[in-house]
Amino acid sequence: MRGVARAFLTIPIALSASAYALAQDVDQRFTVLHLSQTAERSVVRDVLRVELRVEETDTDPRSVQAAINRRMAAALDRARQVQGVRVETGSYTAGEEHPQNGSSRWRGSQSVILIGKDADSLLKLAGALQSDGLSTSSLAYDTAPETVRGAEEDLTAEALTALDHRAAAIADRMHLAVLRYRDLHVGNAETGGRPVPRFAAMAMAAPVAEPGEAMVRVTVEADLLLAPHP
């Protein structure tokens, strides 16, 4: 039994030594070049997101909640009649306030979120809801996921082509040739951070907004093997 145990122990040692020798041989024969290349494209932000809120104040908490529920139901009913607009409800808050000069009171609010690509219709809806007494909390354009994915394939090809050209130029300066890729990592298309809201809003008028553009980018990283010319 002891002899068998020793035989099993020698196998990984032999394999490890072989792998080390192979790595040393690769290092001696080839130069490893690590490169990173990014391709980017500007696209129009094509999704609008508007958040409005209902606010109520009263000495009776039940009156506050009832008023919020009534006004929110009316706002949702109106929003759902506009085709192409996705409607969501946001945070609901209610709490008691104790002013220094005056009686305690209850204040509550709830938000409704409108999302869509038809900016004109959505902005008109937001204006109508403002006329009903809702206040605009935020308004921002963003880029739809399908828009980002639509640019991904072209940007990936562009980044790989640029990486090939750069690798060839570097190898030529070193009097070497590009043998092959050893490792390749291709990132997904992505945009920068969320846009800063840009809008003008008045209590009785539709908000005015400009979408602007977002930068979509794809980054590829690669390890390439360079070798002397044959």
C-alpha cells in the first residue's frame, strides 16, 4: 500500500514540472503583447422617464391617505389612456409633522412614473397631470437597451479591427510578426452614467425637454503572441 501511495504522489510532480518547462519554452520563443482597444459611437437618447407626485396635507391621516388614493387613481387612469406609455407607481410616504408655531399635521405623497419613446405624447401627458395638481419630481432621457445592443456588433468589429492593426504595427516596430491570439476578452456594449435631467416645467404647462446623446462603447482586451519572422 505504501508503494502505491508514492506512485500517485509522483504523477502531479511530473506534470507540474512538464507544465513549467513548457511555459518557460513559450516565454523564450514568443513575446506576449497585451492590448486594450475601445470603439465608441454617439446615439440619441430615445427613452423618456418622467416622475410626478401627488402631495396632500391634513390634520387627519385618514383624510390624507384617502385624498392621495383618489388623486393617484385618477392620474393612473388618465396615463393608461395614452398609447405607448408605460406607467408605474413609485414611493408612498406619510408622516406627522410638528411645526414650531402651529398644530401638528400629516403630510403624505405618492409618485407616478411615466416611461416611453414618444416624447411628445409623454410630455403632453405630464403637462395634463401637472394641471391636475401633480408636481414633476424628475425628468430624464435615457438610452433603450435595444438601442445599445443594436450598436454592439458593429462596435465589436470596429474594436477588433483596430486592435489587429495596432498589434501588427507594434510587432513590425519590434521586427516581429503576430503569431496568434492567446487570450481574448470582449466586453458588452455600455453607456456612461445616467444623464442629468434637463427640463423646464411650469405648473400649468407641459415640460420642455431635449434628449441629447449618449456614448455607447465596447472594449476588447487581448494577449497576442509575437514571434520572429520565419
